[in-house]
Amino acid sequence: YQVRGKGIVNSQGVFQKSYGLLMNIDNIKQRERELQEARKLAEEATLKESFLANMSHEIRTPLNAIVGFSDLLAMPGNEFTDEDKKLFIDTIHTNNELLLKLINDILDLSRAESGQMDFVIKNYKVSEVMDKIYATHSVQMPKHLAFNYVKSDDVEISVDESRLRQVIGNFLTNAGKFTPEGSVTLGWNTIHET
């Protein structure tokens, strides 16, 4: 309910009377909630549309590279050198990894939103996990950057390996994209508690 009122005073400033209105504003408040919900849904739809447009672009880029270089290799009578062919195959491999990563990211996002993300926790040596990450990203790191790998004491950790690789891989991908020059370093450090 909402109360609206007004008091009337005479010319000498003495209060004479008042009047007011008591209104049930349930309908107004319900309409406000509906408008807020509609705005929220519109914002979510816009975000999803933007996400899908970006993902579409992100997926097309490696897919076009895979198809294009595969077509070049399969072209009858091509006279590419072994070095050219190796470059084409490396490019196909790199873009294949990128495409798989994008699809896995989309699937993980979907699982996270539905609350069905599973974790498989096992014991791994840090060096084993980091060696795999380094091997994968050493071919993906932009050529103008030095990609350093610094090892420390090897310890065993309990972790979901694929999730850890994904998180570190995302950091490395971003480092490669947003580092204009210099180097990117992958490594770990162990802290020994006393």
C-alpha cells in the first residue's frame, strides 16, 4: 500500500485540514517486477547472441585453416617441398588443437551452467602435467615470442588434470595474444613448509 496526503493551511499558516489517499499498489509492483524480469531476459539474450557470434567467428578461423591447408596438401600435382608440407601439417595440427579446445570450452561452459560439471581427481607429478602443457603450447605460441619453461622440485598433486591443463592453457593462450614482444614463461615453484 502507498499513502499519499496533503495538508492545507490558512493564510496565517494554521493547519486547517488534510486529505489523503490509500492505494493498493500490488499491480504496479507486479508490473515493475515483470519489467525487470523482461529486461534481464533481454540482456541475457543479447549476451547469448554476442557469445554465439563470437564463438562462430572463433570456430570458423581454425576450421578455415584446417580445410584450406588440407586442400592444398590433397591437390593433385602439387609441387610443394617437404618443408612446405611440414609447415602445412603443423598449421593443420595447431588449428585442430585450437578447434578442439574451443569446442571443449563451449561444452564445459554448458556443463557449468547446468551444474553438471564433473571432476576426476587423481594424483599426478607436476612435471608430467606441465611437460604436456609445454609440448602443446610450444607449437601454438606466436613465433615472435620466446616460450620459456622453468622447472622446479617435482611434487605430486591431487588434481583434475584436464581442468588444470585447461586453466593454464587459457592463461598461456591469453599471454600469447596480449604480449606484443618478449617472452612467456611457464613454470612452477614449490614451497616447503617447516
